[in-house]
Amino acid sequence: MGFHAEEFASMVFSEKVMAERLPPEINEALHAARCCGRRLLRAEADVIADAMKDWALEKGATHFTHWFQPMTGITAEKHDSFLSPTEGGGAIMEFSGKALIQSEPDASSFPSGGLRATFEARGYTAWDPTSDAFVKDNVLCIPTAFCSYGGEAIDKKTPLLRSMDALNNQALRILRLFGDRETTAVRAMVGAEQEYFLVDREMFRRRRDLVYTGRTLMGCRPPKGQELDDHYFGAIKPRVAAFMAELDEELWKLGVPAKTEHNEVAPAQHELACVYSIVNIAADHNQLVMERMKRVADRMGMVCLLHEKPFAGVNGSGKHNNWSMATDRGENLLNPGDTPSENAQFLLFLTAVVQAVDEYQDLLRISAASAGNDRRLGGDEAPPVILSVYLGDELTGILDAIENETTYQPGEAVQFKVGVDVLPSFPKDTTDRNRTSPFAFTGNKFEFRMVGSSASISEANIMLNTAVADVLGRYADALEAAEHFDETLHELVRGAIRDHRRIIFNGNGYDAKWTEEARRRGLLDLRTTPECLPRMLDWKNVQLFMRNGVFSETELRARYEIILDHYAKEIKIEAITMLDMIRKDVLPAVSRFTGELIAAAREKSSLEPPVPSMYERELASRLSGLISEAWEGAQRLEGSVERSAGLPTEEFALCCWKEMLPEMDALRRCADAMEAITDKTRWPYPSYGEILFSVY
């Protein structure tokens, strides 16, 4: 028994299946649509739909759905049966090209940032032929883009596809300038690493904060957490190993290349990494990873937590977005290469990324912005909120030599002039990994470490693809107009290094001195979502997206509204949940315990001779003070919640950030102090220790 390699992607309508089931001319037309954007004819779509239906029925499917990714951050589905009634009371299984290509889900209840009113219900999903259809839970899932009746993007896939086009177009211009006539496409490639927690389902159900918000709103640190580092890469517990095995098998059948899995630093924390895929497929795969994690965990009596900071005092969870560019011929454009022309090409692409990160620090920070991730970023467990690029000492030394036109001496002296002299041998990993860097070069790719564990990776890659495409476009303009290519190339690279050196930092990002230095360099220190998000609408950013055909100004403003509104609503839900827990559970429980202490003290004092009751009296006094403090804190928090009602989105978010969050933090400190001295049997919730060590 066990999984066999031939089962991989067995539930996917893959290129192999297409070649077997489609007529050659139809398969060729579909390949052209997938690779070159050719529009399929209705007759061609009908043939594809019929073959897809027959295959799906063989896999047990009874329904089909356009599987899309609205701005909720998760996926959405509307199931339709293949069944069609016929005369005489019979039925046939039917699926048309029209149903394959387009559907009309209700768009009024999805976040739209004002693009859709409640009475304007119509929205459209459109098939993305570049991402394979698959069968999941007896449903044929067709990956699609989602747009409003007016054609505006109100999903995460549409702008991602647009950003891929922008990057492809500009990267191809650069390759042509280097004499490459064979490459027909350049694709952003991504491998996503997903961190998550597993906790026992019964423990989870006893914590209303986990149920409603995905994180604990109160809780004392356990005596043992991650101090001994004994969980990291440790032996995987049997229950977790069984979960991982079942998850792998489900993902492999869906064509998701789940590869690496291990225990992470915090108790109950783990990680799953996938092999690189084209970025839109990687985004689809990561959505499937998160969905399947939750489904498999539930079947096994556990709950998968994807919140960025489910437990205070232990490491939070992120999602490392490993990004590179590759040609359709398999060449990694961030691989240094072995020849002068390859070296020059590599340096141009490398400096384009460095420049893009520097110029659009705010957009990359925005791409990782959320209420949950704000609690993770900036701690000694996650990258700082200040963007910087780690290149390692050797590559930084090479760039220094180019900028200053001096000699770099790794072993022998080499005078640098880009495109003329040979770059020294540059092995894949010449320096240590820097886990404190938000954006680190790791040999032939960049690792963007700020993305939150619950987030779609689409947002980060939209920003990254678009920013790099824009810089490459400017480089291509200059080189295409150059009279002397080598000289212009040299000055482009040298100028980019000189102008954007401030973003390069190879040191400890957790050191407080770096924060001071970063500010002196003029780097942005955007600590919270309300601080960074307004920069999305800065004119330079609006122009960037419009210039590259990724967002219109209207779409961008809608996105700003959606993200800010989600941030505020998430915090308000947390505040109301906390009030509910404090008033209905914590205060009654602690008050009863305090009463028991007072009664015990009175009973001891009434004895002959009286028995000392210092413990009961002092503990009752401390708890009484904390009860009063908690009650007053709850009153203040309730006032903030009430004041937020009906506020415009921006004022609502500011109220949540400036008022609710500080009041919730103060109320938490009070609750945690009560938990620390309340009889365990009287405390109404499972403790951190019980939750974090609940899975064996």
C-alpha cells in the first residue's frame, strides 16, 4: 500500500490528460490559449468541455463549479449539477463550452470596495485556461477570474495574471537586447512555505476567541514554551505525522507538489513547503494547501490555525514567498551564470529587483498588511516591518566594485565593467542565510518573508511582478535607444546600485540599531496597516499600476477600501468577542473564586483558636482589584466599539487602531494576571499549556 508516483495529479485535468482525450487540433488550440493568450472558439470550447465532463464523471464528480478567489482571501464556489432533464422524465449529463468559459455568481455580497451595490448582483467568472481544472470532493473545479458587471477586477487572480503579462513583456524586451531570440515567455516562479499550528479540536471548541477570531485574546504563557528549541525540526509526533501523510496524499492527487514538512519553532507549530510553480498556479496551490489543511485536521480531531499570531509569547506564523524569473526554456534569470554575457544579464535583472524593492517599499509592505500580521511583524520571530534586501557579503562586494569602478578581490583581482569582464565564480550559496531579512537573495531567488500565514500569496506577487516589470521597462527603453550598448548597460547597473544602495542590508534586522540606521537611510518604517495602507493611493503607485495595465485607479481605490474595511471589522469582532468572554465567563468565574476565598478566610477566623488566612485574604484582595480593573476596562472597550458604529471606513479603522487595540491589550494584561492566580479548576478556558501541548 501507499502512494504511487502515477497517482500524482490523478485528480487533475492535466496536459497529459488533455493530450489523451482531446483531438490534436483542439489540444493545440488549447495549448495556444494557455501559452500565448489565443482566444478559444465556441466550437473548440464545446469539445474541451465535453472531454472535461467525461473525465470528471469518471473521477466521481456530479457537479462543476467555477473556483474563484474573491477579496475575502479564501476561495469561493457555486456548484451546478451536470444533470439535465430530458423529455419523458429522463436525464443526461451535460456540460457546454459556454458553462466552461463563463458563469455569473452573485457579486453583491463579496467585498467590492463600492464597485457593486447590494442591488447590483451580477458578476462574472471567466475560465483561466493556464491553471488546470481538478476534481475535489466530487466537484469539477474550474479555476477562474472574477470581475464585476462593469469588468473591474474584484478578485486576486485577475490582477495577478495582468502583472504576469507585464513582467513577461518587459523581461522579453531585455532578453532580446541580449540576443535571445528563442525565449517566448518569461514567468514569475514561486515556491511558498506555509506555517501553521495544529491543536486539539475539543480544546479549540472551548475557546470562543479561537472559534471567532482564530487567535487567543487572553492567556498566560505556559511554564515551558519554545525556550529549549526542542520542538524545531524535532521528531514529528504520531498524530501530526498521520495528519501530514494524509494531507500529502490529498495534495499530491490534486497536483500540488507538497515537498518539505517539519516541526517549526513554537510548540504545535509546523511547516509545509511546495516545489516551485508558475506564480498563478502556485497561488492556486497555496489556496488548496490551506483549505486541505483545515479539512484533514478536522477529520483527525484537530484544528489547523492559520492566524499569524494565535498565541502571544510564542512565534507566529508566516508564509515565505520564494520568487524568481524563468524562461519557457527553463533558464533561471536570477542564476549568475558562467559567461560574461550571462553575468551582465544576471546583474541587470538583479539590480532591477533591488531598485524595484527600494522604489516600492510601501507596496511590498502593504502586500503583507493585515490585523493579524501586524501582531507578528517586527518581533524577534519574523522580519522587521522595514524593507531591506539581503545580498550576502560576496555579491554586495561585487556590486560595490561595479559602483566604485574598483577592484574586487575574491581570490584574484578582477576589474569590473559590466558585460565585458567576467564575473567570478559565484556558487549558489556563498554566504549564510539571513532569517532576519524581509527580502533575501538565496543563490538564485529572492525570499520575501513578510507575507502572513493566512494571506493569499497573490497580493505580494502582484506588487513584486509589477514593480520589477516597471523597472525592466525603463531599462529596456534606455538600452533600446543606446548608441553604445555596453556603456549604457554598465551605467544602468552602476547607477542603480548607487541610487538604491540604501535598501541593501546584510546585518541583523532584529537589532534596534538597524531601525535607527534604516530611518537615517530614509527607509520607510510602517508598523501598522493603517499607517501603510494609504500609500497605496500615492500617485506614484497609482501610475505604476495604470502604466503596466494591472489596476485602474478605480480598482485600486476599491482595493484600498476593501483591505481597510476588513482590517477594521476583524478588530471589532475581536473586541466584541473579548467583551463577551470577560463579562460572561472570566469575571463571573473569578468573582465566585474570590467569594470562596473570602468565605474560607472568615471560616478560619471563626475557629478557636483562629487559623491564619493570609493566603486567602491577600489573594482575594488582589483578585478584587483586578476584577474592578477588568470591569472598568471592559466599559472603556465597549464605549470604543459603540463609537465605531456608522463611522466611514477610514475613521472606523483609526478608531480600531488608536482606541480598541490599546484597550484590548490592557484588558488582556488584566485577564492574564487573573488567570495566573486563579484556581485552575475555576478558570473557564483551557490554558496555553493545555492547548499547545494537546496534540501527541
